[in-house]
Amino acid sequence: MLLGRRAERKAIERLLADVRSRRSGVLVVRGEAGIGKTALLEYARGAASGFRVERAAGVESEMEFAFAGLHQLCAPLLDRLGALPEPQQAALGVAFGLRAGDPPDRFLVGLAILSLLAEVSEERPLLCLVDDAQWLDAASAQTLAFVARRVDAERVALVLALRDHSPGPNDAHPFAGLLELGLDGLGEADAQTLLATGVRTPLDERIRDRIIAEARGNPLALLELPRSAEPAKLAGGFGLPDALSVPRRIEESFRHRSRSLPAETQLLLLVAAAEPLGDTALLRGAAGYLGIDAEAAAPAKAAELLEIGARVRFLHPLVRSAVYRAAALSDRRRVHRALAAATDPQADPDHRAWHRAQATLGADETIAVELERLAGRAWTRGGPAAAAAFLEQAVVLTPEPADRARRALAAAHATHQAGAPEAALELLTVAAAVPLDPLGRVRVELLRAQIAFDTTRGSDVPGMLLDAAKTLVPLDVAMARQTYLQAVEAAVVADSFGRGRRVLEVAEAAQAAPVPPHPPGVVDLLLDGLVTRATQGYEASVPSLRQALGALGNHDRNPRTAAADDSRRWLWLGSRVAVALFDDETVYELAGRRVRLAREDGALSELPAALDYFAVVLVHTGDLAHAADLVAEATAIQPSTVTITGIQLAAWRGRQAETSELYTAMVQDATRRGEGAVITMAQYTLAVLHNSLGDYRAAFDAAAGPSDTDELEHSNLALPELIEAAVRAGETAPAAAALELLSSRTRASGTQWALGLEARSRALTSTGPTAEALYREAIERFGCCRMVTHLARAHLVYGEWLRREGRRQAAREQLRTAHELLSGMGAEAFAARAARELRATGERPPHKPTAQPTDALTAHELHIARQVATGATSKEVGAKLFLSPRTIDAHLRNIFRKLGITSRRHLRDMQLP
């Protein structure tokens, strides 16, 4: 089948050569069924001299079993599991069902697989071949895609065969963006040559031309279509219905060939088709249960359909689907019954239950109960899609409507968690189709609202959550209060306090929530505080919100309590509340805690967002370099991540074109999604940029929107920007109004950050000795908190005021300090503003630092260099960044080359920015 595939063979050979020279290779082979993907994988196996070769194949009927494809590939490698760090061992052990434990994070499993492949490739290069990758279960496909994007420096080759236009949930396959090799049909000359090998009798030239035309260069079609036809039809009039595609025709060919075999052999083929593991002992056990003689396999092998050795293997994946689809439903049930009987209930309860379910006609509560129980096991192994599949099958088998609705609701939850919202909504329809008790009905509507919030951030979501909360009040007080808080959170994201009255409406409704049936916890305190904020104003809300932050902090000191686990859900909202209260210590603590917990758990699904928010906090502390490191780490984990820190870093660095581009993209996306809070943040950030550039009219216009919204977080930060811009633009009335609003909040807060902002802003609107006293107060207060950017800006505006007062010597002192602070943190436009003012006093600002060798490093390389400079090993850095140790070593080689050094010791001796 590789006739004429010279370019494709060369691509495989180059891939293997790269791996031999210690460069990884990843290739996705795409094409229609029968085009030669499997043959190309076989060629790779034969060409991989000196390689260890492992292979796996996706199986359509096994797509619901989490990590099944990955287990198939890695099972022979598990003798090296002990070489992995313990968290990775645990994650992989739970994922593969080798040990019990909490559900592992999907990306930690990916890191474990990456480490395992790297460990095995230390002995000799490793070639991993995966056929029919479109039928891999979602967990395996996502993990392999994760590994493929991070296997840079390992002696590992990964070749995946993927069918074009694949059916099912993997249509939008996770391997997009990897190097692809598309297989087209053979040319006419090669097609004629291949056809001649399959037809040993003389062939009418017109029939030959028609076969070639209909096969469209598909190699398997050229071999199989004539083989399945009667000799008389080859002599004249050969053809198949035009309605069938080539892959379907090939499948029909295999079906026709299998039907010509003895009845026992056909039944054995069906057993093999229904058993996705390729387990020879299991096949023989099921065959014995059915009374199939061992000799029944011989005709299947002679017909080149099935091979039984150490593993059961169809000679082409389409044989499996052809045999299974052609079988009568009664025969399928009979075969699944035999496989269930042959499966060890202790070693593999999942597959046994699945086979029992497929063997059952009609309702069966006993099997439905078993499937429901095993769904929990599947979820624990890290596969919500598998749990959903078990629960969906349990729904089908459940006789009682009430139980069916309950299981459909559970299946909908699992399906939503698996990232299939449309399927989850269909299951909710099933759940709602039968009479439900009041709690069941509201659970359906609550999940419907949560799906809407996660998928659309739609403006109707707060109302949906509010309706659910109201209904829950007489049924479950704790759940009602939590749902009210979700409604407030959704309203904050979709809208802003005071604009459109969305949050106010939700908060007013939430006032009707009953008091908690227990001492108030994090949810209760956050809810009460945010309701008070919306209905009674900022000052009234401070005590209860401060209590809520204290409760979150107490849970951090008792990390193993159930309440602490529940509080993790609210860390992001708590961090935003801390900013609203100008509580710099608490926001630093909570945002840092969120990152720490995500790192400890290996929760890469959560870590990028946690890194992004903590990076925003670091921007305000003046640690722009560390913030950039965290952004680089977040984007390395999820390359498609759009970070809110990105625009803030660009603004504080004074990069006008970059900030404007990010602003436009962010506002467009937020408008489409209905996320008003993101728009407010972007407008505030634009005001920072324009103030840094001295474009005060533009800063005033940008800050006006967020200052007017009373939004939870960024309206507070926008007010000082508005005041500075308004004073410089001559807008005294708006400056005075904004200062009054800011002062009411900062005095209620009472933190050094808050009072420093008020003092600086009031100084800008004052004159004479009063102004000077306020500037000094601002500098003193900012010096007592973490927010160094605001300290630097206080020195800057004080120096500007002194210069305008004609006090050049005093101005130079303040402006030098501002320039030093702002330059040191990388706030280039603010530093340039300080430099202009210094020149106006008659002093030349310090020269801009000359180019440093580290300027040649990418942000990701600089982050790795800093980690290694602390003495961390490649394995430790790799575990933190979710990369293999060899990949870290490859980055280090590039870093050493760019810096002109040769060792880690030299790196530790350097002054890294």
C-alpha cells in the first residue's frame, strides 16, 4: 500500500533521524479510511531500527472509557513507573485504575506520561504509533496532545494516524496545530500497478478504468473492491452503488468477505470486534462460553482479517467496524453476554458492567445500579466522560421514571464536567420529562443556568440562577444561599454595580434569603457583604466583607478541613473583594494561595487563570518581571490563553500599540460574551497607559466609564486615574466629585494602600502647604504597603508639583527617586515622564541601561533561568512548569549559548533581571 509514497516515506525517515539525534518528532498522518495511514505506520515500525516501538489504536466502542487508549499504549512501560515523582505516580496509578485515590488533574496525568516516555527513552529511542486516533477516548487524546506539544527534547517519536471527517466528538480533534502529513490518493499509474496485484485474472480495460475511477486512488479500495466481486462482474459491468463512499465500500468489502466464512468463525470475529482490549485470554474465555472451537480462528487468519497472537489484532481497523455493524442485534447481545461472563469482576468491573449493559434488552435495575456505582469509580479515575457514559447507559436501563430522572441529572452533571454542554442539556431534557419533586426540578434548572454561565456568560444567567435560588429557599437553605451568591457573581461578571441595575436587582432579591442554619461561613459572609455593597453602599459592606476575607484566610491556615475545600471555589471572588477593600496583604495572600494550591494539586486546568490573576497583583507591587514570568508560564501551559495581565503589563510598560491592540480584541470578545467586568478592567488599564504617556484628555475619557460603574474591583482603581487626568486636563468639577467618592471608600477601608491613594489624589487637587503635606503623607503610607507602583507615582507627581512651584532642588530629589523606581520595575513610559521632568529642572536623567545579554532571552527562557539560578534541578523546574527535565536541559543549552556561559554556576553568578 506504500506504492508511490516516496515523499511520505521520506517524512517518516526524517522524523526517526531527528529522534536518533536527540530531537523529538511528532507527526499526525491524516487521510480518509483506506488511504494508507496504517501502512505508513507499519513502514515507520519497520524503519525504526534501534527503537523501542509501542503502539495503540483507538476503538470506537471504547471512546467512553477514560484513559483506555493511553493505557493501551503505556501498559508495557509501567515497569518504569517507580522512577517518576510520587505525585505523578499517584496520578497515573489512579488514571489507569492501578490504585485508589482522588481524581487526578488531567494535566498532571499528562506530565506523568511525558516523564514516563522520557524515562523509557533514556535506554533507547522510543517510537509510539497510534492508529485511528479519531477514536481515542477524550482523556487519552487530550493527554497525548499535551505530551506532543512538550516532548521537544526527548528521544521520542509520536506518529498518530487520524481519519479525515471522523464521526463523533473528536471531529474538532485536539491534535490541531501539530505537524500534519496529509495522504492523497495514488496517481493513475500507481493505482493500475496496485490493482494488478489484487486481480490475478485478465481484466477488461474498461472495467479496470472504472474501478480506478471509483476508488479515487484509495489503496485499500483498489485491493478490496475487486477481491469482493464475482469474477463475472470483473469481466463486465462491475460497479457498486454510487451512494456509498469509498470508506463505506471498503467496509462493505470486509463485511462481504467475513460473511463467506464459517458461522463459528463469523461469531469469533464478532467477539473480537466487541472486545476492544485485544486481550487474547478474554477472547478465548468468551469463545469457550459460546462453544466456539479453537480452530475457528484459522479461516479468519487465512482471509487476512484477524490475527491472534500475544494480542488480538484486526489487520485493518475497518474490519472491526464492518463486522460489528453487520451483526444482528441479538448476536451482539449474545457476544457481550459472553464477554461479561469471561471478564474478571474484581480485576475489571468497568468493562464487565459495560458488556452486561450491552447484553441487556429492556430495563434492568440491577445492572443500572451497578453502572451508577461504577460511574463514581470512572470519575475518580479522572474521566467525567466515562462517568457520563456509564450514567447514560444506566438511564436507558432504569425502569422507574423517578430513578431515571435522577440518573439523567447525574449524567448531565458529568457530561457538563466533561465539556459537552449540548449533550448535558439533552440529558436535562430527559430528566425533566418525568414528574420530579421540587428539589429535583430546581436542580435541573440550576444546572441549566450553570451551563449557560460557563458557555455564554449571557445576560439572562443571573436571572436563571436567581429563580433557582428562590425555589431552593424552602428546600435547602445552604444550597439556596450558595446559589444566590452564584447569581451575584454572575451579575458582577455580566454587569457592573449601578449600571443596568443587574447586580442591584439580584442583591435585592437575595435579601430574602433565610439566615444560614449554622454559624456563617465563607459563602454566607460573602453573600451578605456583596448584598450590602449593592443595596446600602460601599461603607456599609466593609465589615461583613472583611469578615469573609478573614474566613478565607482561616481556611488557609486549616487546609485539610472540608470547609477549606469548599472555600477554594470562592478564592477568585475573594481576591476581587480584597481589591475592592484596598487590602493589599489579603489579595496577595489569596491570589498566591490559589496558585500554590493549583501547583500542589497539579491542576493545570485551573493554574493558568490563577497565575494570571496573581500576576496582576504583582504588577501593582511593581514586580513586573515576576508578573511577566507568570504570564509566560500560563501561556506555556495553555498556549491559547488570553491573559488579563498581558494588557496591564503592556500599559504599565507604556507600549501604546500593543495595549491598543489587546484592548480592541479584549473588548470585542467581552462584548460578545457579555462580560462587563472585563470591559471595565480594559478601560481602567487604558487610562493607566494614557496617564503614563501624559495624554491626560485620553486618560480622562478612558477612566470615566469604570469610575462611573461602581464595579466591584476596577472602579476603585480607576478613580485615582480619573482624578489625576482630570486635574491635568483642567476638569476640576469631575476631579472633585471623583475625590469625594474615593475618599468615602478609602476612609471606610482604612488600609495604607487606600489612604495613600486618597492622600495622593487630594494633593493633586490642593495647593500650597496642604498639597505638600498630602504628597508626603501619600509617600509615607505607600511605603508601608506592597503597592510600589503607587509609591513611585507618588514621588513622580510630588516632584512635578515641586518643579511647578519653582523648587528645583527638592523636585530633583523626588524625580530621581521616581525615575529609579519606575525604571527598575520596567514602567518605561512613567519613567520617561519622570525623565522629562528631570530635564526640565536642568538635570540630565541617568542614562538608560545599556543592552544586557539577558535581553536576548525569551520571557520563557528568562523564567527558566531564574528558576535554575536559585539552585533548582531540571526535574524540579520541569515539574513546576509541566515540562520534562530533558526539555528544561534543552532550554538551558539555548540560554547558555545566548548568555555566553557554560554552566549553572555561571548562571547563579549572573545578575538576572
